[in-house]
Amino acid sequence: MTYILKEDKGYSFNSPLIYLKSQSQIHNTLAFHKHLNKRIFNRLLTSIFVKIILLTSHCYAQPLKKHIDGITTGVGEKGIYLGINKSLGKRNQIDLGFQQFKGNIASYGKGLVESVPVNYESQNIRFTYTRYLNNDYSSTGFYGQLGIDYSSIVASSTIDLSKQKYYLGNLEVTCNTCKDLIIEANNSKFQLVPSLSLGWQLMLNKNLSIKIGGGIQYFNLPNVTWRTNMENTPPKYVRDKIDTIENDFNNKLSKYPSILPTIFISSSYYF
């Protein structure tokens, strides 16, 4: 005999179906609350972060303005310049910034199969004191300027020795095992370069000015040296050509005096 137990229309919590259904509801509820709490936490964190930024900017804005009056951008023989400026009274101003240039400035081809570029790299920390002569920093007129640069300059050329022609008496030879020759005037150690300039300032409006100036600077050009990336010393006929190239570079540099011209064009924006 078989007994069939009938349940009423209500479901008992002992039913496996109802147990699974209730567990699913609990899981969905927990997931919803977890997602909601995460959103609330993210909004709270964002709000705190924004308040910190606003508070920090408010705290430092006024002290920064007390020490800096504006920014200056420009270009000169040592490259592109970016710096800050500060006025000391109405007719005196100081600037501090960084100047850099990297690129090919010339070519060299004497005694070579084909010319090679001369690569030039300059890094410069620039400090200037400006005295406005018949005006103040906020008006158009002439100015004098004293500058102190902390400069590093490197000029170099790379020559493929395996492609060059060499001579043993009347015999023309090559050096297939030779590699690269690096000729360089290396002043990688920073040195002080003083300068004195005279210029003209044009005020475009109360916040923006343009300066054009030129003068002289004192700088000792370094001698040219050479090195190779070869494991062994080059043959004598190759070294003879290298010595000729080195002497030619140094002879050209020796024609330049220690007093060199300087020119600088800049634009200043005042806060």
C-alpha cells in the first residue's frame, strides 16, 4: 500500500524548492547591498579627495603668488627656455629656469667619403638679473641684464671607418674590420657661463610682454677628443686619418674666442 502525503497550498520552509528560493533571494539581497555600499564608499572617497585638493590649492595659492610673479618662455643659442620670474620692486627682476637643445647643427666632410652630421646637445640652468633702465617691469622700454648659466655642452660626430679610404703611399686601402669613430667636444661637467646683455621689452598688455636681447658671454670651448667602439686599436694608417680629423676640428675651434655672442628672445606672462 502506498501513502501519499498532501501539503496545503502554503509551502513549508522544509521544502527543498523553497529553501533554494530563499537562499537565492538572500544572495541577491546581499549582492545588492554590497554594490550599494561600494558606490557609497567610492562617492565618499571621491568627495574627500576633492576636498583635499581644494584645501591644498587654497593653502598654497597665496604663498606661491608671493614668491612668483609669472612664467617666462624663450629661445636662445642654448635652446628652448622655461622658467619663473619675480619682481624686486618696480625696476628689478630675477628669472630662474631651464634651457635645453638637442639636434644637428652642421655637417663635416673633409677627407671623408661622405659628410656626417654634427650633433649638438646643451643643458643649461639659467639665472638672470634684469634692471629696467627708463621704465619698470610692467611698461615698454630698454633693460640691462646680467646672467649666470650653469651649462653642459656636448658636440659629436660618428664616422664609419670601414667606409673610408686610406692611403699607404700611392696605394689606396680600406679597413673592413674597423667600426665607428666618435669625435666629440665634451663639456658634460657643468660650468659657470657669465653673460651681459642689453635688450628691449614690449608690453602687449598688463599680463604679457616680449623681450629681445643680445650681448656677450664668457665660455671656454672644450678640445675635441676621439674614441672608437673597436675592441682593438685601429691600424696605423687609420690612426693617421683619425689624427688628421681631430687636428682639423681643434683648429676650427681654436679660432673662436672665449668671449662669444649671446642672443635671447622671450615672452613673460604675469599672474
